[in-house]
Amino acid sequence: MDEELFGSPSLYALSFQELEELMKDESRYRSRQVWGHLYSKMDLPEEMTDLPLSLRARLKVLLPPALAEVARVDSDAGETTKWSWELRDGARIETVLMRYRDRATVCVSTQAGCAMGCPFCATGQGGFKRNLLCEEILEQVARAWRDLRPERLTNVVFMGMGEPLANYSRVVESIRRLRDDFHLSPRRQSISTVGIVPGILRLATEGLPVTLAVSLHAANDELRNRLVPMNKRYPLASVINACERWVEETGRRLTFEWAMIDGVNDRPQDASELATLAKPLGAHVNCISLNPTPGFGLSPSPPRAIKIFCEKLRSLGVNVTVRSTRGAGGHAACGQLSV
Ligand code: SF4
């Protein structure tokens, strides 16, 4: 339980033992019943209809939701849903659910705003407000899962608003609680980072087989300093070093994210530089066309440039995927999250 911000817990704050303690004056089986509603059925208290009305009312007061829906936008013919939520202190965040034929992935925010200042990103353009609590991260997963019922959520990506490794302990606690309480294996969880070196090194020692996605976007310091300002603090060589340690320690897959910007990082020499970094690490490259944001003047690479760039990478022995953009119509795509 993480009470320092609000002084009282919200819906997904408590461990089972803490829930039992909170409900100690109820019959013993009630806490097990409430736990099942929260973590198997993803119910809100008003939906726990096999509980007495008085207990439902009590739960609403003792464990209020951390998230209040401000807006919901469906796009991609209903396959993508973006929520804007207001937190208990008025801060706002967003969550995106993407439904595919064989899986469903939720992209969660880990901070309200972001301090990393990547110039192409709507979240970065809006500045930093605060770190999210573990219960606020978990409730995003539960609320998206609730929307999917009776289907199951299969994957969680920590790639929404914020830099996950800048909120390290809450993110790691969230990974563990998703594993233990929601039964979502860390193998189905991905953490993105701009390259916070101490965070990568520490995460490598946690024994959590997550996928690490490094938002590289440039393969030399001069360009990366402009696209990812955190590169001035943790230059490329130190990030690549940490990636080597990650692969050695965990044996887990590493991906490099590459937002393709017309004439900036989509040239043949960019592909060659990227291959030099990616190939020795066995890193998989995800290319994604830049999503336009109001505060950034540059344009996405045209489809032909993306095709040539990827062919060049493949010819140099690098595995590459062109990621389809989800949610651009609802301003839910990568780098477009802002509230
Ligand atoms: S791209 Fe990620 S790390 Fe960079 S400003 Fe946006 S949310 Fe923050």
C-alpha cells in the first residue's frame, strides 16, 4: 500500500493481507470474494452484486477508484480505445487499449507528464507533473481489461505518458503485482526507456523477464542529443554498454524503437550506424513513422523511405519490424499522448 500522496488507499492499493485486515469485521470469505471481483473479474464495487448493498457502499468509501474517466475515444473501427483519466489530485493521464486478432495489449502511463523533454512528443511538450503510484498504474490495466471482458488482456506495455525508469520502484512493484495478482507473466510485459542507464542496470538484476525497449531514434550522439535530450546525461556509448549488460544478465529480447523522421534519421548512413549498434546485441528494431504533434515542425518519413531504410537494415543482418500506427485518428498513437 502506498499512502503517502493521498493518506488513504484506492481500489488497487492493497495486498490480499491488507484487504483482509481492512475487512476484518466482515465474514472471512468476504475478503476472498472482493479479491476475486477486483483481480479476476475487474469489477468496480457497484458491480459486485453478490455482496450486500451496505458492503458495496462501504467499499466505495474505503477503496475509491483512483481513476475517473474524463474522455474515451475509440478509433481504428473500435480496435483502439484511448481513455483520459483524472486522478484524485486532479492530475490527468491517458491509457490506450489495442485489440488484435490474437492478443490485446494495454499501454499504460507511469507518470503524469514527463520530464525527458523529447521534442517530438506531445507528453514531453507538456512538462512533468508527478510520478504515478503503483495502484494508479494497476488500475489502468484493470480498467482496460474490464472493457475487454469476456476476452482476456494478454500484454502490458509501459510506454504511455512518462519515462518508466524515472519512476523505478513503482514500476517494478507494478510488474510484480501484475505477475502475482493479475497472473500476467513478466514475459508479456515490456518496459520502454529513453536510456536511463542506472535503471537499465538495476532492472537487469531484478529477475523479471520483461522485454526492454530502448527509444533510440538516433545512432550518433550529435543527432541523439537533439532528439532525446537525456542523451546528454547518458550518452549513446553508456546506453549501449547497459544494453550489453541487460542481454548478458537476462538473456531477454532487446528492442530499439526508431521514430522515422523525414530526412533526419531515415537516410542510408543512419541505417548503417544503427546496424552497427543493433547487430552485435541481437536487438530487434521497431521502425514507426513519426506521429505528428503540434509542437514539432518535422514530418514523418514517407512510406518509400521507410521501406528502403528497413531493407538496408535487413541486408546488414538486423531484424526489423515496421510497427503499424494504432490510434492516430484518436490522438492515441506513440508520442501523441497529452491531456
Ligand atoms: S517520448 Fe517518452 S520519454 Fe520522451 S518525452 Fe515523450 S513520454 Fe517522455
